[in-house]
Amino acid sequence: MAAPVDDMFSLCVDPFKVTSTVEVQFIDNIKGKGLFAKRSIKKGETILIERPLVSSQFLWNSLYKYKACEYCLRALETAEENARRLCCNPALSLPHPELCRVRPELHQACPQCQVMYCSSECRQAAADQYHRVLCLGPSEEDPDHPINKLKDAWRSVHYPPETSSIMLMAKMVAVVKQAKDKAHWQKLFSHFCSRAANEEEEIAHKLLGEQFRGQLGSLHSLFKEALYDEHLSRWFVPEGFRSLFALVGTNGQGIGTSSLSQWVHACDALELPDQQREQLDSFIDQLYKDIDKAMGEFLNCEGSGLYLLQSSCNHSCIPNAEASFPDNNFLLHLNALSDISAGEEICISYLDFCQRDRSRHSRHKILRENYLFVCSCSKCTSQMDELDVTSEEEEEGEAEGETEGDEMEDEMTDV
């Protein structure tokens, strides 16, 4: 069985000894390390539950009033508040409101800068770990504060849908600044791959977009102005900054939380008479149709986190595991998609469902540009004889994606 949720808050102390289910092994100089099963794991089983070293809500997501705990990213709106905002209907009432697990009476704000937390425990954890460095106090809304200038610069070069955040990097710096054992935290962060480029691609430019190639230097200057620390001087030189940028870009795991989604899952679990079940299902179906008209698929509070064990999972186009966030916070559940034998490597997919169905050439193009490697999983090996061209539909989709990337989005993506 996976470790209990309550034990997960010790993960940052000894991240490689938290479970008897998996272990990290070095594979080779190309793949690096991987995550392997120490015992047989059944399909559907929770392999592990992991807490990130650091996590951060996306900046545009926060700006568009997706309210999340600044520490654990738990959605702060009640399910009803969430539904009203998403479907633009302030009079909407949800049935079974008792199924919503959000507790507004427990929410607390930082007394200096007023950022919100879901509990006193999260507020204290943030203060102890990093927030004393990043707290802006009365300057929270001051556009000339160095950290706000950094945030604004990031938003100007990384429009939605977001895939990373400069604040993940800022929190890494803040954690080391506040830590008594700075070497320990630097060692933890050194476990993440931070290769910034290979002979063909540079990950930083891919994350920002080709049209913003010149902005990396500006971000570096603002980052240094806002957060410089002599213990981390290697992160503040241009090459170190690019490596840090690559670290969060290639290792950051998207996090999505939603009080509405939790309420829907709780509704699904209710035992109801057939007529009541039909009425409730019909209500939920219509609710999602209304949300789709108003907001599209952009439902979640979104951010990203750095997970030591999960980041050790290599990619496969036919993964045997996947990550989810059923606790409505940053706790990552890694679940088995198929039976996994003792000694077998545990792989996730770095591609979404649609991308996995595309040609081998298209999959390789995405992985090479975003993660700097060429996949050699069993699916890719079996398709080696395919022509290295994309279909017309894929080429059109790529062209549309590039066009959309040049325009500012008004909505947030659903992780």
C-alpha cells in the first residue's frame, strides 16, 4: 500500500526513503535515472503519494481569480462559488452542498501581504519554508516592487495556456535563503535534470516561444534584482539561470485543483433512487455545458510543482502509470494504469492523450523540442518503419498551435 497522506508532509526530509513500493535507479548516461517497482503492483493501485519540494500557482491563473491556497494550491472557492463563477451565473444553487469539502472558516491570510491559505497549517508551513523571503507586505500591489516587476515580465512573455512559472524558480531561491541547512536543499534541487540545450534545441526558448527569444536576458536581470543571494550565485549567472529555467521547464509537473470537481465526484458516489440519480446527473451535465459556453475547458486552479520521485519517471508513449490530484491540493497520487512487475520501470507519459495518438514522427518532434530527447519506447520501436512525416491534419494542427501561441489567451487551461 502507498504511504498514508499524513506521512507525506515528511517527504522533503528524506524523499528517497518514503515508500517500500518504488526505488530510484540509475539507468545510463542518456536516460539518467528512472523509477522502478520494488514489488508487484496491481492495475489501479496507488503506487505512491508525494508532496512537492516547491509548488506555485500559475500567474495568469491567479490573475483571473482562480483562488488557490498559496502553499498547497487547494481550491479556496466552495463548489457553489466555483460553479457560479465558471458559468457566470451568480444565482446558481448546487444540490447537496454538504458534499463540498471546502471550509472557508479555516482560511487564513498572511497578516503582512494578505495572500490566502486554506489553513493555519499551510500559512505556517509557507512562512517556515519560503514566504518570509517572498512576502511583499504593504508592497503587494506595488507595480515597482522588484518581485512584481518580475511577475509582470513573466506574464508578458508567457501567455496562457501556461506550462511553467517564474515563481517556481523564485520559491526555490527563497527556500534556500530561509533554510538553516542550505547545502541540503541545494542537494535536493540538484537531483533534477537541468540540461538547457542539446545540439538542436534550447528548452528556454521553447518555453518562452520563438517570438520572445530576446526576453530571457531581461528576465534574468529582473530575477537577479529581486532575489540575488550569494549562496546561490551560480543560479544568477546567465548560464546558471538558463539551467534553472530548464529545470522547472522539464521537471515541473502540472497541478490542477477544483472544488467543483471534488463535489461532482462526491455526487457520483451517492447512492440514490433511480429518478433522483437521473435528475442529479442531468443537472451536472447541463452545468458543464453552461461552463463550456462561458469558459471553455478552463476549469481548474492551476500551477506546477517539483516532485523528486515523480520527476524520476521516464516517458513512454504507452505509460503504465499516471499522476492525479484527488485531494484537491498539491499531493500527487501516482496510480498504476496496468499491472507492473517487481523490477519493472514505472513510466508516465509526457504527452497528452491526443498527442499520444499522433504519428511517431510528431510525438518525437514534441518530445525533442520540449524535453530534449528521442523516445525509444516499445510503441516507438514498433513504428520505426513509418515515414518521418506528419499527416496533413497534424501539420494543420501544429500550424494552428503556433498561431494561437502568438496571440494572448483570455482563458486558463485545464490541467
